[in-house]
Amino acid sequence: MAKRILTLNQISLKGLDRLPRDRYEIASEFSQPDAILLRSYKLQEEDIPPSVLAIARAGAGVNNIPVARCTARGIPVFNSPGANANAVKELVATGLLLGSRGIVEGIDYVRTLKSVTDGAELNKTLEAQKKQFKGSELVGKTLGVVGLGAIGSLVAEMALTLGMDVIGFDPALSVEAAWRLSSQVRKADSLSALFAKCDYISLHLPVLDSTRGLVNEELLRTMPANSCLLNFARQEIIDQNALLQALERGQLRKYIADFPTPELIGRPDVILMPHIGASTDEAEDNCAIMAADQLSDFLENGNISNSVNFPTLVLDRVTGCRLAIANANVPKILGNVLSILADQNINVIDMLNKSREDIAYNLIDIGTQPSSEVLERMRAIDGVINVRLIGDCA
């Protein structure tokens, strides 16, 4: 039976093509979908039918999804980290250039000269006025990159090619990200140390309890005068009142962001973009492909990659029959599951078990098809959230 995928936004066809129509039905309306694929749609818990096994976002942020409630229901939430990294990196490069010279101001000024019809007069006016738009080059300036994941590491590399010195800070730097990072990127010991040394700072962090309002008044006061702050991560990372105060006292020369707020619109020291960091055809294709691939691998094999609430767990298939079990991360549950299988003389061929905070996830390959009664016994174990049989042993 084909799996039903509910799409809540327009999804790139290149992503949808990863879900073969002989195995998947895809529509914007389903009463009982097996999974949800979305981009920016603001998903409420009541929008998630009981039939839903997984949710995938074609993008990085998941603040439009009730992740905690999904975890409680045993629903993995997937995202697409890094799929839009190049698009965001290129916009950060644009932001650095806009922040270094009076480009926007110059363009706006030229638009006011539409009534000047004499070429000689126009050139004379431009020559007289262009000095007010003078800036400085990026070569030799120092960029601080906060967050060195898929996007931050590309931004650091890009800045090096522009001739900038780069300082990075990421307390959660993974081994994989560290390998991607150039040896020319200097590591800051603390966030305050990075803020104190940089002419430009670019933020690339997710919104977590630990990062919400991270850039506060204390941190902003450590920045050198005449510095520039770029935010292409999330608005919530910055304390808006502290930001406004830093702009008012002139410590921040320019704030460049992809997240407009009413109090910032119209300020001459602020450049705002309408959340277009990932708005390229290529990024939308890449995000949709990654999301669709992760969704299909979970639905067909139970494997989990790039989930924001479940552990990463990938087990190669060795038999046609597999159990996927989500449960509370407490002792004895897996033992009880294995005891039920042993009671029925069902042999375990391969298995893998991992946990993440309060949730545990198990993949168990077995040699005999379990009856519906056996599956119900497993579901009845205290702490088991859901049990899914994948494939057919017959």
C-alpha cells in the first residue's frame, strides 16, 4: 500500500520526484497521512493526525513545528541542515559588502536624481556627492563567526578568500565540522573574547533555550566602536532592546539582518532583508531532496538521519522484517521487548538501540513475522510510545 505524504507548502518537484509514485501518494489534503512534508507552514499539534509517523521540514529551522509534542507522540521531526548553506553564505557575502561601503545609500541617492536630464550636470552632481558614500575595504578586517556548522564554516572560508582575518566560536563544534574548517580560522576561547576583537560579526546559531537572547547588552558593549553585526540565523538570538541601545550610542555602525522588526525598519544604520537567506532555486531543491530522502528512508527502513528530536540511527537491512520501536528512555523496556520475542521463538538477526535525552529508539531485524497479538503486547509495555512493523518476513 502506498504511503501518503501530506504537503503543507509548495515543495520543489526535484524533492517530490524522490518519492516514487508507485510507492507514495502526495497531496495537499489527506485525512490520514503517513507523514507531513512542509517548509514554513505554522504547524499546530491539532494539525497532526494520529496516523502521522514522521514530519520533515525542507529547511533548517523547526520553530514552526511543535517538536516537544511530536517527541511525546513518538514522531521524529527531520530538517535539512546544510542544504541551504551556500545560499545563505552568498547572502552573508552580500551583507559584508553592503556593510563596508555606502552601497545602499548610494543607490537610494541616485534614484533621487531622476529629474536631472542633462548628462554633464548629472556627472558634476555625482562627483560632488559621492564622497558621502565612501566606505572601507574588507581586506585586513576581522570577521567573527559565531556558530561553525554547515553555514558558518562556509562563511568563514568565504571571508578568508576575501582577505579577511577570521575568528570562530562554537562550543558545540562537531568533529565533522572541525574537519571542514580551515586551519586559518582562529578559535576564540569565549564569545565575549570574539566580540571584543572583531570588526564584523556574523551569527549562525539555531534558536535554543541556551541561544535565545544570547547577544545581549553585556556582549554588545564588548564590541569595538564602529563595528558591524550581521544576523542571518534567527531574530530571537539577539536581545532587541540591547541592539537598539548599541545602535543609538553608535557602538554598532551597522546592523544587517534577514529578519525585519517594526522598530528597526527605516533606520539609516540598519539594512533589512525579507528572510531571503535560503530563497534560491538551488537551495529549495536541495532542502526538498534532503527532506524527502530522509522521510522515505524512515518510512521504508525506520532509519533516522538529521532529526531534531530523535537520535541518529541507521541500520542496514539484512532481512525483510524489521521492528521500529520508540519508547521513553528508561531501563528494562528493550529487555521486555526482547523477552516477548523470545517467548514466541522469534530470532533477532540484528538490532541497534540509541537514545537522545528522554526518548529512545530501536531497530530490530527479526527472522519471523510477529502476529498482531505480539505487536500489541509490545505496545502495552509501560513506556513504549509506538511500535511499527516494517516489511514482510513471509
